[in-house]
Amino acid sequence: MSRGAWIGVAAFFVVVATVPAWITQQVAGEVSKQPFDPVPERLISGVRPGYVFLGNSMLDTRIIPGVFAEQAGAPAMIFSIPGVMSAAWYLQLKHQIAAADPAPAMVFVLFRDTHLTRPQLRTGGRYAKWLESLRPDEDEELAAVLAGSAEHLPWYARAWGLPQWWLGWLYPADKALRRGQHWLPEVGLRLLGRDEAKRKELRVRLDRTFGRDRFRDASGADVMPSASEAVYDFNGSVGWSFLPLMLSEAESAGIRLCFVRVRTRRAAMGLPEPEALSQYMRDLKTWLTRRKACFVDMKFNPAISLDWYSDGDHIRPSRREAYTRLFYDAVRDQLP
């Protein structure tokens, strides 16, 4: 290949790499910090629930608060954020639930397997905006846990940190998405006409069309544990997780925490659980009960059969009421 051809190839790759980056940088611009959301604290102070539920879609597709409240004899509320993990649950507990007056008597946290001791999960990218909205100011404990836990990541995960940061700076797709997520849908709706009533009707139809109850049955989703879940060392990881901070905040507010492991599709299929994970759950239970928190493992409830599941580990809408009643039976002896 001639020298001119090599120069042409190099110029092509420079253009391909830099032009999309420049466009993304212009679209992303500066994204302001997500403001703190005080609504949950105000709702709790106003409703005065005896029970509050924290979780992600594992909670949202399982528990009907009205059904649980009817059985428990006290109001119940759920605060679920799709996709978030323990960092968000810690912030919700500290800044929105424990800060309420009065605080609830009990808080349930629904989780899967080792997610309680993996503090780095779902803290970057689009999840960062959620974390911003869950704290009024910078949270030093949050930063300390994330920094400390990063030191315990495998070498390949730490090595990936620098190129990941560089790619995020060069192609700030998350920032562009956060900046445009509110006005882009409105632009599309306005292109269809100026009638506000019709646009409102279309918004409702779109919400219904893309609701979780219309998701396809993804039988293979979320069945096998990821490679990062191959190591289950509770005692070696709890010290740099959010668990100690959550228990401390709950104790100060007079709240009893109850951690509930959900039954996954994998368990309903009868697939064996690694012995290392079983030992992890035993260690978790021992650690929590010694600190007067409760632990309930719903993995072994055979009533939650495979036909209860929709996509991945989510429960079908038609089974939520039955699941809520099973949940109440599982935790009834732990209620204050």
C-alpha cells in the first residue's frame, strides 16, 4: 500500500472517531445536577405508614402495598426505582425515610442474591442521576464506600476504569440522553399536531403500550448468574458495602430493617444453587440477625412456580396479589 493510501486510511479513522465525538459533545453540553427529591419524606410524614418497601423492579412487580396493609393492619408504601441497587437504597433510607417524622416502624428491602454487597452496581451512567436526586448534598459516606469498594474490584475491572472514563468523556452519550430525554419526546409529539388534548391522549396510549405488563415472556433472561457473581464472599465484602451504614441509619431512626431475598426464575426452574452462594446467604443471615435486623429467604417457597414469571425474574401482574399474600405470610412473625 502506498504512503498516500496509508494517509487516507488514517484520515478516515480520525474522521470516524472525532466527528461523532464532536457532535455528541455539542448535544450533551453541561448537564445540571439532579435536584434532591423531598417528596418521599413528605409522603411518609403525611401518611405515617407502618411499613415501607425499598427495591427495584423486583419490588415493583411483586408487592401491592394496599394488600399488604390490609393484612398487616397498618399503612404500607413502596418506593421502587427501576434498576437501582444498594447505593440508592442506602440514600433513600438515610435522606428520605429515616428523615421522615415519624419514621416507619419497619423497612423491607427486596434484593437478589449478592446484590447487597456489590456497592458499585448501577452507580454510573444513567443511574447517577437517580443517586443525585436521593441526596440533598454530597454524601461523604457514599463516596467513601464507592472509593473503598473500588479497591477490592478485580484487577481487570480496575484496569478498565481509565479507558471507560476516557470513552465516557469522548462520547458522553449518557449526558446527551439525560439532557434530551425530556424535550425529545415532546418534539415528536408536537410534530403530530398542535392539539394538546390529542397529544395527552397519545401519551397515555404510549404509556399503556410500553407498560411492563405488555413485556414479552423472556424465559431465558436473568437465569444464569453473571461472571462477576462467581465469587461469593460475604464476610470479605460486607465491610466495604452499604449494609453497615444502612443498619446504623435505621437504628438511629428507630426503624427495623428486614432484608428479603426474592425467589428467582432460576430457583423456580429447579436449577441448583452454587454451594458458595448458599454459604454466602448463611453468612448474611448470621450477620443480620446478630445486629437485630431480620432476614427472610423466599427462594425456597415452592408456591411461586415458573408460571408466575413474565420477563426474567419479574412476576406477572396477575400474580402480584397472590405474591403479596405469600410475602406477608413469610414475614408475619418478624412484624413489630
